[in-house]
Amino acid sequence: MITKTAWKNIWRNKTRSLVVIASVTIGIFAGVFAVGVMNGAIDQRVDEVLENEVSHVQITHKDFRSNNDLGSYITGVNSIVENISSMEGVNAVTSRLHLVGMANTARKSAGVKIIGIKPMQEKKLLSLHQELMDGTGDYFEEERGELAYIGYDLAKNLNIIRYRITGDVISKLDSAGLPGEVISAITGFKGSRFDNEKSFKKEMRSLLTSEQESGFGRLILEEAQTFRKRAKFTLTFVDRNNNQTGGVFRVGGIYDIPNSMFESTMVFVRDSRLRSITEMPDNTAHNILISLDDVDDAGTMTEKLRKEYPDLEVMNWKEIQPDMAMMSEMAGAMYGFFMALILAALAFGIVNTMLMVVLERIKELGMLTAIGMNKKKVFRMIMTESVFLSLVGGIAGMIVSWIIIRITSSTGIRFSSMQEGFEAMGFSSHIYPSIGADFFLVVTVLIIITGILSSVYPALKALKLDPADALRTE
Amino acid sequence: MKVLELNNVHKVYNTTHVEVHAVNGVDLDFEEGEFAAIVGPSGSGKTTLLNMIGGLDTPSEGKIEVNSTDLSTLKSSAVIDFRMRNIGFVFQSYNLIPVLTAKENVEFIMNLQKWPKKKRDERTMELLKAVGLGERAHSKPSQLSGGQQQRVAVARALASKPKFVLADEPTANLDSKSTETLLDIMEKLNRDENITFIFSTHDARVVKKARRVITLEDGKVVSDETRDK
């Protein structure tokens, strides 16, 4: 009866209750959706680390991580790879050579890490081959040793990517629905060539308004970029005898991932080519990458390999990328704290409403006490009303959040204007929000707690009422 | 059989500057089945006396025994429970719960006492029929007239089969016809079920129906008249 009465009571003043419910709905939606976006970004970043950058477990020479010395290599790699490949729970294993050097074109140079890989093996562990940009080439499909797979940012830094507005580009932009004034403005620099993004953007800024640039600049930039297929560049580095050496390479393909640091530094070439230039002995490598059937087994596999190879350094992805591991592990607590802050703010609104409720119903509360409703039941009635108010808004907020997250988890949300900033931190600017069912359970519990806590002060006020005084109230 | 005994009951309110003696040495006994009215001018102490009898207020001095139980010896939670089981209240402004129907208002107290649903439904309908509102069981207070609301309040007061009903100015907001109907109903319940009714009132119509009239002035009983009817 108390529950039924409490439910009916919240609809006595529909407008007021709906305002409170709407504020809780909006607050919960804002919180859950923001958490969904954060969670999606973190999940994508972790996937990125696992699938494109680090894999699950790595083995290196004990000194390699501290000195990056070419001489700190693992010997007997073939038997190690064979042994680990046969272990239960291991998906694939590959070995790599690592060098630090310079990439140079006629106009530009950049510091890079040169990775010697076995492309067919790499494909079994990582997905970097799937990040190939359309029209830039392929992922080591030809056996030619001078082919390299480089990042989009490095290609831009080395002026391998250039910009040109052609008739074809203008008609593509026109059919993409760009406004006529933007099309006519960019037609102004039709035929001009730009060596780099900076000079192209400078010209674009002079022709477009800032609104036009922020709305369509990225699309124009993407359409205007041209690649010199199989463009030549040199890689220079020191060999194992500390002699300056290098080789001429050609861009075999360009990859694009949401990590500008990785993109601008990591150059992949065939292991065989790098080994011959550096005179690295056969059956050696600087690190071994291991992918597992289940990433959650990374910890136990690490321990197992440490015992198996005590002279080598074995680390799992969480140890190699502790920042990501910490972010991933702390995410739950962070989301909970974030939601608790939002609910704490909402609680003040609920307290205010419930105080009004008590003040408006002083006489009725006095009557209820007079006819025999004890203090415990009065307290429970006020508390139930408060929990209902919070829960109705909270559930509405969660339903709205669930629908929006479900839609955006397949379409994604583009933060185009913040792309550079996101990618500088290794995050994609195209985020697919995601959230686990368990989080909704946590939020439901938090909402109930908020409702209960918000009711305490108004309910105590109600308990302090003297029934005789309350009945005299007009 | 005595259901209520008041011995030298005083109530003093301490306002900022002066002491107000609302009830000043009242001695009264009520037998089971009485139909009594407490009358007197405003400020004579009628409502204060009723509140003390009902355990809503405590005497500054003296003793009130309901069914031989001294209310001052009970803890506040026990007083509330005692009230629920022994005393019915009817208020001047009805004080029904506006979001509940007539039936729900009447059965509210039985719910608090955890009566089984079947028994509760039977008692509720019996009471609503007794006050002439069997057909309006599912109406909300806002859909009822003042007189009908007060009849629902009477049904609610009788729900838990109390020993007596305290009614504070029950007819003050009612027109003549509603007052007449209400008084007839209460009189019938008094006669049929032997429930003691004690009213505080200004209303001559109530006084006319009462079989005992106690007059208060300045917190003192100045007359106590029993009539044969």
C-alpha cells in the first residue's frame, strides 16, 4: 500500500515531477553517453595496440629495450618461434628486426624506426595490412626487396603525398554536395600543385571562409591529395659494425591508423632486405611477437615464457603499454566516479523537490501519523517516492542512452575538427561508443542509492513533525 | 464500562512571554457507547483536550487512561500503534489522501495492520455501504462532495474497529443536509456497533443529537449534561 501510495503521490504535481524526471533523464543520458564514447575510444585504442602495434606478448633480448642496440639480438630465433607456435593457446608467432634511422626524400627527411618483417607471418598476428589506404599500393604483394610500408603521416612529412586541385577533384567534390560558392572558390586554384599539407591549407584559407574551411576543408584536402606510386626514398642507419649504411626503397603502400606518432615513425620493410644491408646473422631477431587465441591469457603466457626463456625479456602488452593497461583497468572506476558526480548534482534537485513535497503535505503527514502510520512507514513512503522519482528518470535516461549508443555504435561519431588532437594521442577521431550491460546495472544501483540518500533529509523533516501541530497547519 | 478516564488533566503552552493554560484541571469519564459533544467557545480547549485523549498531545499534568492504559507510560511508537488499534479520528477538513480512491482511503489503516485482502475488502465495502457510499468506492476525493468526503473519513475512522472515535469539528465545513446525513450515520453506528463517539463542536445540530454535552470554558469543564434519548 505504501509503495502504491508513493507511486501515486509522485504524480500529484505532474509538472514538477516531470521536470525532475526530465532533469534526471538528461543527466543520466549525458553521463551514460559520455561514458559510452570514452569507453568506445579506450576499447578502440586497446584494439589498436593489440591488433596493429604490439600484439599480445613480446620477447626481446634483455638489453634491447634499454639501449635499442642493433647488437642486442636474440639468437636461435627459428627454434624459439617453432617452440612457441606449438604451445596451446598460441595463435601465431613472428620475429622482427628493429633499427633506428632516417628516411629521406629529395626535399625532406625524418627520424624513423625501421622494422624488418616477414609479411606473411605478420598478417597472421596483426591487422596493419588491412589499414592500407586506397590507391597507395599494396602490402608486400610483390617479392621485391626494396618495397616499404609506411604511415600516412610519414608520407606527408616526406612530401610523398602532394596536393592538387584538378577538374576531376572539383567534379568529385561537386557530386559530394559541396555548396556552389565553395566549389567556385576552390576552382580558383585549379591546376596548382602543393608539396605539402601546410602550403595547401594556407592557400585554402585564403580562398575559403573559416566556416567553409572547418566544414569542408578536410574533405577537400582528402580529395586533393595525390600519391606518387612506388615513390623512391632512402633509409639510412648504422649496421651492426657501426658503419653508416642504407638503401633505396620504394613506397609499396601507405597505411592509415589513428595514431600519428606510430604513423610518422614506423617503416616496415622485408626482413630479408634489412638483414642483408645490416649484415645481421641468420636465425636472429630483435623481438618476437606472439598473438594468443585469448588476450586474457597474456599474463599466464608471459609467466610461462619467462620460465621457459629466463635469459630473455618477456613482456605482455600491459607491460609494454602500461598507460593503456592502466587506462583500460581504471576505466570502470573512472566511469563510476563520473556517474556518481552527475548523480550527486541531480540529488540536490531531488532533495529540493522532496522538501517541497513534505512542506506541502504537512497536514496530511500529521493525519497519517494520527491514524496510526508509524515513523518507519512515513520514512519509507517519502524514501520510496524519492526512489521512484530517480528511477523513472534514470530508466528513461538509460533507455535513451541505450538507443543512441546502439545507433552510434554502428555509425560511429566523427570528431573531424579534433582529428589531429585525437590522433596525436593515439585515439581515433571516429569513435564507436560502446558500453557493457554491467555498466547499466551499476548505474541502476547508483540511481537507487541517489534516490535513497536524497530522501533522507526530507524524510527526517517529515519525522520531526508533531502530529497535533501538523494537523493545525492550514 | 469505562473506556476513557481523565484525572486532573492540564495542558500548558509556554509561549515566549506567557504561559497559556489551554486545559486546566479536567476530570471526565466516558462509558462505552457514549455519543458525547464537547462544546465551548474558540480557545476554550476543546481541540487540545481531544488531541490529548487521542495521544496526539501529552498533558502537562494529570493522567489520561484509555481502556485502563495510561498513555503517558507508553513510548511514542507504542502510542501510534495504540491509536491505530483503539482510536478513530475524524477531522474538520476530512484529510483524505487525494491520490487514493474512497475504498483505498478506508482500507489504508487495515493495510497498515496487515489485514488479509479478502477480510479488508469485505470490511471496506461494509463501511462504505454503512455511510451510503457503496457505489462511490472507486471515486477519488476530488470527485466527491464535502459531505461525501467526510463520510469516507468516518468509514476510515471505523476501519480498524476502534473502541471510540474522536471527531474534531466534523460538520464545520458541511451544509445542513450533509450534516444531517453524517450525524444520522454516526448515530446509527453508535447504536448498532456500540462505538463511543466524542465530538468537539460549535455546531448546534451536533449538540442537539448528542446524548451528553460537556461545556468547556477557559480550559475548565463548566457543565456536563447527560440527556436521555
